[in-house]
Amino acid sequence: DRFLFVAEALFKSQSETGEIKGHYLNATAGTCEEMLKRAQCARELGVPIVMHDYLTGGFTANTSLAHYCRDNGLLLHIHRAMHAVIDRQKNHGMHFRVLAKALRLSGGDHIHAGTVVGKLEGEREVTLGFVDLLRDDYIEKDRSRGIYFTQDWVSLPGVIPVASGGIHVWHMPALTEIFGDDSVLQFGGGTLGHP
């Protein structure tokens, strides 16, 4: 029912304002079958983007959903819920650059990638290093950015980084300078909470 209510609100808002509106319908589910049913429901409703929590949902499930989305004209937004449990541990775990590479191999159109500014800030050079790993076809070794060997992705599609988390319109100059125009700037609570 949630998908239906969101789709109704989305299309009503578009018709009233004449502006394009969007929402990421969350397809993350306990089974691959349910996840694919949710993606199919979104497609039937005419909502062009679904979201998946790739770490909690799993890589195989994510790859299945990525293939379904590509085959059916849907965009797949990747959320990274639970990443901090894995990548923010100083004594164990793995860096987000590894999770970013795994996501690129698994599939998706765009992913939350930190901001350098806002509440999900990170080290600028390291963040830009894994942003390059996500979207560029060829990345030169650069230890200062956390890139320890040259990476050639050949024909594997890139993933667009999404700057999200505590950002607002006053961050736009810094965000476009950091990420360029080949990125998504997602404004939510940071803007709505501080208009």
C-alpha cells in the first residue's frame, strides 16, 4: 500500500506544480522474490526509481535487482545502511573504497557516497578517491587518495555518487567544486529542517 500512496502523492504533486517529482521506493526485502515483486510494482505504478540497501540485502540480491532494473528501464539507487559498522572500525573491518568497488561489480546507478561537508563528512581526498572508483573508467594509483593500484574498469558501467546527509543549499558551491556536475546532490532534512 505504501508504494501506491507514495505514487499517488507523487503524481498529484507533479500535476499541481508542473514540476518533476521523485521518490526512491525501497525494494529492500527479506527475500529476492519479494524484492523483485516490489521493483515490478514500482514499474507498474510508473515510478522510475527503486532503492536497495545493498549491504543489508546482500550482493547476490543486489545483482539480481540491478539486472531486473536494467532490463525494465528502472534506475537503482543504492543505500549503504550498515556501512559504518563495517568501514568505520579502526582495528578491523574494511574501508568504504572496498565496499564501493564491490557495489560497482554488483550493479547500481547511484549510491550515497558521503559529502566532505554536512553531517556525513569524510576526508576530502579519500572520499574523492572512492568517488573516482565509482564513476571513472580508469583510475591511476594515488596513495594520497587511498588508491593503492591503478584500476581499469574496462566496460563495466560506473555508479554516480550521491552527496547526501545534512547538506543544504549553502553547501552547493562546495559540493559542486568537490564532486563536479557528474553527481547527485540530495537535499532532505538538512534543507527542510533549516529553510
